[in-house]
Amino acid sequence: MSATPFNPSLTPTLSPEVAAAVPTPRGPAAGVNQFHESAVAQVAGAVHYIDDLPEVRGTLYAAPILSTHAHGKLLGVDSTAARAMPGVVDVVLAEDIPGDPMLAAFAGDEPVFALDTVQFVGQVVGVVLAKTVMQARHAARKVQLKIEPLPAILSVQESIRAQSFVLPPVNVRRGDADAALKSAPHTLHGTLEVGGQEHFYLEGQIAYVLPQEQNQWVVYSSTQHPGEVQHWVSHALGIDNHAVKVECRRMGGGFGGKETQAGHLAVWAAIAAAKNRCAVKLRLDRDDDFMVTGKRHPFAYEYSVGFDDTGRLTALKLQMAVNCGFSADLSGPVADRAIFHTDNAYYLQDVDITSYRCKTNTQSHTAFRGFGGPQGVVLIEAVMGDIARALQMDPLDVRMRNLYSDEAIPGTDTTNPIRRDTTHYQMKVEDNILQPLLSKLELSAQYRRRVEVISAWNQTSPVLKRGIAITPVKFGISFTATLFNQAGALVHVYTDGSVQVNHGGAEMGQGLNTKVAQIVADELGIPFTRVLSTASDTSKVPNASATAASAGTDLNGRAAQFAARNVRDNLAAFVAGLDGCGAGAVRFKHGEVFSPTATRSFDDVVKMAYANRIQLWSDGFYRTPKIHYDKTTLTGRPFYYFAYGAACTEVVIDTLTGESKVLKVDILHDVGRSINPAIDVGQIEGAFVQGMGWLTTEQLVWNDKGYLSTHAPSTYKIPTAADVPEHFKVDLWHEPNREDNVFGSKAVGEPPFMLGISVFEALRDAVAQAKGPGAAVQLTAPATAENVLKALKD
């Protein structure tokens, strides 16, 4: 992603309509629509991504040398032809690593560069350095790898047969699923396959490493986790963390793909820079990005479900086979979250879930928006649809019948009954709004009337068939790795009254810096325009967690609020001393400071405070309360709260071609008390479309040699504007967060992604309507035209 050259004088004039939407400086900063803090500059092409930064003299450009085999012994590397090409300066391989040849990932199972074996097509063996980008890329293709092929495992079925796992299998159970299945009035057995997903961020993976004095380094990295990049680079260079500074002002998208895997590029570039004592930039082109980096984890499921005549689920036995790729990366917590979200919105009484973390000879799959949650939710929603079709009931009725509630379970102790309000991992659902939220969407979307209209329409339409579905979402908010639920921030008030905030979170377009600035502005009682959010920087806020798990605002916003509050308290105490009142009587609002006896501008108070040597900056720290989690049993309270939502989607399929189209979408989503409604609605819309793409058009295909055939926009299809239905309505649930979260808000990054599952269930409904009453539906995701046709014939 490359912007036009920076021009500080470029300040576009806002149209009258847009200007009218800008909140007045005298109103609150939070709780109202505010422009994204970089929006105007982005539209003008006046913001910097890493590839736009001025390059220092002597910068060299790196390009990766990629394995051409899915599995094999690496017997040698011949770089003679590459070194002879114009502009080539060096070829950097594993023997050039000054520190540990293994990446500092938690599992310790991934080499920096391939060592004695290659594990997938696209694994990086080394990098070529040259004076231009294209010289490096052309030369990298000339490096000859001598590889002795070894058998490759390319499917989870092969992995299970070979007992090839990146991590041991995990089992979570409650009650006795086998006995409950035997006694169930009805049972179903089924399978489901759900594919992976390419992140397809606009700005590809990139790192720019600059040497400093005394073996110190500055790393510009497009990363969701600057602290981890710092750790990985220092580990690979064999130096202390404090010698590496990592900075990221913004990313052109991340979606989880830059949580760990941005670290690889930074390490590769840093090793090359350390060997050649010069600045090195490494930017993957789109094809290489596809081939090198991991995707959303593909899943394969086998399940048996028991249920009664009313559609209530009485037993579930489930096997999840997770395609992790060649190394663990984040596969453990991803697979755990899939287990946690297998219930989605529904109480699972007798349940037995086994998760296999399969090692295959493909890219090492990684975090992706939802982090395993979508792979859990899609399974249980398919089960609910299957039950409804087996009983010839409306699927929404089956879903409503199985929702969490405070209803007592029959047969339990009447004095202290077991209620349908606790998850299979022993967390009580305390903030349950599922039933009223679903009921409200059912009415506002006119679901019942539309079901009748669609049924009548299908009876007179022999080729085109419509389907409709409402699916809910209950998504847990917090890192399941409890230690990551902490954040720090700095707030500086300058003598002119302007404010700078720095925090450990990373801006990737989601509006994190905007929301944090809104929170700080309100805490100090000043206009939003007076607050500047600056780049993520490991030299300012150390040991910051990844911007992930939808917790960016929850963590960093609260830390920034506490930092601003400390400064405000200093100022309040100063004013109280001037006016002879208690500090609690001093108020900050509309850019002014009020005491019982005087009103002063915020700017004047700051100047006076500075003259009296009052501290005008502070840090803030926050750690999420209440959470605890036993990794060995996968039980406890891993989440601070749940975010909820529901979507009603109507689709149409062509039974002759398998093509499909989304016709209408109605969404009701819970963001608590919204800090910025415009940004939240944008996140919901984008997440829904991205989830829809995962389940309809985005198909990853590896051939029998382990080569990713869909590695470019010509063969891998993300949704476009043409795929968004004309009727696309998003409403926000009205209730604040019941937990004490910043501003009463709830996370919004990941939960709405799973609203896209309503598209998949609507497509399954359309297939069922084409096949006739009671017909089973076996639809593989993504529901491409080919897979829809196959489902119609099966």
C-alpha cells in the first residue's frame, strides 16, 4: 500500500453535509460519531505506511527464497547464479543467524530459516539482498535448492492416521454424552468441512530494519504485536530486548495475520541487516505472501447429536480435526477457543468434545478474526439446522428452544437446581440477552412473514430457490491466555493544553486510536481534536499484548483513561488549592475547568500548573478483572463478558448452476454503550461481509503436491461491493455492558464476523427447500457454486 508523497499543507475542505456531521467541540467526545483520526489524511493520501517511510542511504532490499517441496531433506543451497545477477549483494541463510536458529515462538518448533528439512511449499530457506526490490526478487528465483522429497501429509485425515500433531489432543466433557445419546428420542450423525481463509490485508507483510549505534536496532513492522516482534528479533540476533525498538504507526489491515507472522519478516530482515551492517527492507509481494503466510485454520468435524421431540439438544459428541499446518504457531489457543464456542448461544447438557491439532505439510495456520470462535459456532449452527429439518420445524424455533436461560434442568435437586446458564467449560452466562435480542430481530426483520412468502415463492419457481435464516452469536471477550489481559498507556499534557496519548495497542484501521483519543478527551473534559494518538512503540509502553481478541479498546482504552485521570487529579488538586475547595468539587468540561468560585480554560489551568511544577503527564495500567482459567482442564472463567448479536439473511440459489446471491441482511448487534457508533457500525458491516466471504467464495485449494493453487486475486475470490446486498440494515442493541468496562462499551472487532454464518445457514435452507421436506443437507464450506450443486445432488 503506497500513498502519494506527504504534503503537510494538504488539508481537504469538508463538504457542508460532512461538516454538519462533525460533533461540536462543546459536546462529549465519546458516545458520538467521530471521524477516524486518520480519515481525512488517508483520503488525501497523506498518511504513511511502512513502505512510504523515507529510506536511509544504503538501504538494501530482501526477497525470500522459497521451498518448492511440501516435505523433504534440504541437502544444499546453490546461490551461484543468484549472486551473479545485477545488483545482488548477499544471500542470507540459516548459518548466518547470530542468535537462536529457532523462532522465539512459545512452542519452539519453527526454525527462522529452513534447516535440514523443508516442511511446506513456500517455506523460507533464506533471503537474497539486492540494491532494488525487483533485483532481489528475480535473484531469489535463481537460487537452486537440492531437496530429497519425503512423504507429505496434506489432510487432517492423514494426520490422524499417522498421529501427526503439533500439540497433543484435548478433550472437554460434561455429563455422559454416550449414555445421553443412547437414551435420546432422536439422534443424528453427520460430518462437516469448513475451509480456511486468506487474510488478504491491503498492506502486505513488511518490515524495515535500521541499524543504530552500539548494536541497537529500530524495526518498523506492520504488526499487531510490536512487543513480540521485539522479542523475536532480539532472540534471533542474540541481544537483549532493550536493544531493539519496534514501531508501528498503522497497518493497512491485519485481521490476525499480523499477530505472530509479522515477526517472521522482521526477523529475516534483521538477520540480513545484522550481517551486512545496513538497513534492510523486506516486503512480500502478494503471491509470496499467499505462499509463505498461514491462513484461518480449516476444520473437519464428525458429530453425533441427541435431541427430543421439541428440538431441544440432549447430547453432543464431537470430534474436531484442526488443520494447523507444519508448526504450532497459535493453533493451541485457536483450537481451544473453537471448543469454548461450540456452544455459541446454546446450553450443552451432556457433551464430549475432542480436538485434534493436526500437523500437515502446509503453511502454519494462525490467528484470524474470531480466532477459532467461528469454527466452533458454525458447527453448532449447522447442528441446529439439521435438527430442525429432521423434525420439520422452523430452525429459529429450534434455536430459541436451546438458548441459555435460567430454567432449571428437570430431575436436579429442587432446592438447588442445576440451571441452563453455565457453559460446558464451567463459566456462568450472567449477562444473557439472547432471548430478547433474537425476539426483537425476529420482529424487526419480519422473519415469520418472510418465511411464508419464501415458501410460496419457491413452490412456483422451479430453478431459483430462496432460503432464510436467523443465527445468533455469543462471543467471549478476553485473551484465553490470561497473562495477555493487561495494558499500559502514557498521557502527556503539553503547556499549550494539547494532549498526546500513547498506548500498547496497534491501529490497523479499526479505529482504536480514535476511540482511545475520545476516552482521553472526555476524561480531561477537552475537545476530541485536542488529543493526538501516536504510534505503537516498544520504547514507550513495554511488554504490550497483541492487539487481538477484540480487546484493544477494552485494555488500552482503560489504561489510557487511568493515565488521563491521574493528570486530571493532579490538576484538580492544584485548582482546589487555588480556590479553597475540595478536589472533588473541581469539574472538567467543554475545555474549561470549573470550581465553586471560578471558571478557567483548560489551557490556562495547564499553564498555571506547569508554572507551579505540577506533573502534567502520567502512565496508566489496567488488567482485566474476574478472569481465571485452568489450561489443563479448560475450565474456569476465561472471558470477562460476552458480546451478543444476531443476523437475519435471505439468499437465492440457482439449482442449475449452483450460483448464489445474498438478497437481504438485517443485523441487531450488541456493542454495549458505543464509544463511536459510526466506527462500530462500520466494523459490524465489514465483519459480516468478511464472514460471508469465508463461507461462500473464499476457497483455498492445495494440489496433491502441497502447492497452494489459489495464491492470487485471479484465483482467490474475496467479496466485493457487488456482493453486498442492497438491503443491509444494522441496528445496535441499546443496553450498556453490565460489566465495568470502559465507557460501558463492548468489543466489536470479532463478534460480528460470526453473523456471516447466517448466510451459510440460509444457503442450507435454500438447498433443503429445493430437495424437499425433511431432506438432509450436506454442504461443504465455502459454499461455492460447485459445492452448492454437490449438496443439491447428495
